[in-house]
Amino acid sequence: MLLDYQSILDTIHREVQPLLREGKVADYIPELSKVSPGRFGMAVYCLDGRTFSAGDADVKFSLQSITKLFALALAFSREGDVIWTRVGREPSGNPFNSLVQLEYERGIPRNPFINAGALVITDILATRFVQAEIAVLQFVRMLADEPAIDFDRIVAQSEQDTAHRNSAIAYFMKDFGNLHNPVASVIGSYCRQCSITMTCAELAKAGSFLAQHGTIPWSGMEILDASSAKRLNALMLTCGTYDAAGDFAYRVGLPAKSGVGGGILALMPGDASIAVWSPGLDATGNSLAGTYALERFTTLTARSIF
Ligand code: GLN
């Protein structure tokens, strides 16, 4: 059944207004703190080609951890199951930048969506490609059919200048033998990858292959086989929103990946992909208004994976 997503998006856009000042914009990456917390955008990309949007859906924002999904999809498509010898598939139950589990789990990160796991994925890409972050950038340009997508070099530099915790994580993993390239180059690639900017409309389109069982809906190109796409969707559901993944699944009921730039990409397998952006974050680092918007979306449409 075709739903009129436009009136639902307009309703949500109205409903989120009081929430837009409640979240806290990330400031541990100084450059990110300059974004106005009042922004809100949402876009839906239907697998039949229809698109819907509301608010700031055409404003670019910093993807941050959402790039971990694209980096993982690229690494998984090229390397296959061997990546799971270096990174796990369990929720961490800890903040995304935590160090604590790494020591007693001997340098093997819990999953590819916490910073430690994403650094291992960057390392895997750095071994395979001349420059890991360029490979990820070209991958998302192709997925969104948008060659102008780029890094934000000021955000990348800002993160790199303050990347003390991520560097500690990387050195720790290197000590356990789980980082093969030099720490400085992995951190540099990771910070540039995280700085990629996109609009909600571009992001929803770029993620649509994961809603279409691994195949780009508008070109028919297979990125992952259906079984691998199922596995990435499962990881998004269990680990994609950090230590809030359980509560996010309870409230929204969709696989999703969030970033501290305030974006969230959520998937309705077989139906559509949805991108939402609002930079004010809740205590776990997920967009406060964005999570609410997705909760309202699955409630108003009565569609989720459950
Ligand atoms: N670049 C950010 C970091 O490493 C990404 C974190 C996030 O979006 N949760 O801290």
C-alpha cells in the first residue's frame, strides 16, 4: 500500500519544534559545536523511487559515525567474513568511545560501530586501498549518485587535533596486534572519513541499497548479497545507536545508524530508507529530536520491522 509520507513528515516537523532546543550539540569536536541546535531535516527515499522531505532536508551536515556503516559495508563487500576475526558483533553496552572492554577482551572491539571497531575497519580498508577515506568517499558518492559529496576539512582537522581518546584506543589495539597500519595514519583517515557531509536527501538515497537487500534500487547494482545485507541490518539494530540500541529498538523498531553530528539513517527493509538530522543530542550521543521523529514515523505509519 502506498502511504502519503509527506503529510506524516509535515506532522512530525511540526511536532518536533519544542524539542529542538532540548538536546546538546556535540562539543568534544570543537568545530561541531558551531552548528545551530534549531535545525531539523528529514527525508524518505522509497524503493519505488518516490522521495519525500521536510525541513532542512537539503542542508549538509557532518555524518560522523554514520560513515562507519558505509566503511563497514565496503570492507564487508570486499573482504567478507574474515573481518569478524578482528571485530565482534555484540552490543557493547558502553559509550561509543569507551576503552574499558578493550583490555579484558584483548584488543578485539565488540562491534564495528563503536569507535574501536570503526578504527579496525579503517585499518582493514587502509591495507586494501591506497587511502581508506578516499575509498569510503568514492563509495558514498556512487551510492548517492552525487559526485559533489566531500569531506569537511575543517571538521576533520578539528577532530584530529583533539583525537586523544581515539588515539589511545588505536594504540591499545596496536599493542594487541589488531591494528596493522601506523596509528597516526589510521586516525587521520578515520577523522577525514567521519567529516563527510551530506544532506538528509542524499543520505536516504545512499542508504537505500541496505533497505533493498543489498542492491541499489535505482541502478540495480548489487553491493552486497541479500544475506550480507540482512547481517548489516541486524548489526544496525543491535549496535547502531551505541549503548542506547535497546531503547532505540523499543521506541523506533527499525535498524539505524546514528552519528554525533545529529544524523540518523534508518531502514525499512523492502520499503524505504529514512534520514533525519537534528544536531541536539541526548545523553547517549543520539539526536534527541531525530530519535523522536523516527519513533513518531513508525507509529504514524504503523510500519516497522516488528
Ligand atoms: N568522529 C566521532 C568520534 O570518533 C564519531 C563519533 C560518533 O559519531 N558517535 O568520536
